[in-house]
Amino acid sequence: MLTGVSRFPLLVYGIASILAFGLYGYDKQQAKAGQWRTPEKLLHAVELLGGWPGALLAQQMFRHKTRKLSYQVWFWLIVAMHQVIWLDVLFLKVTLVDL
């Protein structure tokens, strides 16, 4: 199925997604309690590292960060960037770095 493609990115995406999901849950809990919040830059950094699937799931499950337009613009730009990179890697056989 993944011949010629390293499985390492799947591990990274899985770990980053679990981390993103947890950060969103924590941030939502903190928001409800009026406490210190997780910086948006940190949430975006985890999404950029591959945690966007977990972030997307958390946004829907916790109904968190779904209405803030500026946040959503950055989130979807990160998702689009990942999609373009994987289209290149999987279909055009372009590699930025051998993993």
C-alpha cells in the first residue's frame, strides 16, 4: 500500500494529531473557566507539524475555534499546504527530504 513511502510521517501525524486534540480540549476547558488559554500560535504550530487532522476533529467535537475567521483562515491554509505536499510526494514522486 505504501510502497516507496516512509511510514514515519504517519507516526508523526498520529502523535501530532493526538497532541492537537488534547490542546484543543484543554483550551476549550480553560476558556469555559476563564483561565489562561493556549496561544493560537502553539495550536497552529502543532497543526503545521502534522496535527491538523486531530485539530479538525477537536474543532468539531468541542465546537472550538470554529467561528473565529482569522483562525480558520490560517488553519485551512495549513491543511491546504499539507495536501499539496502529499499530492507531490504520492503522485508526482517529488521528495523534499528522504524520510
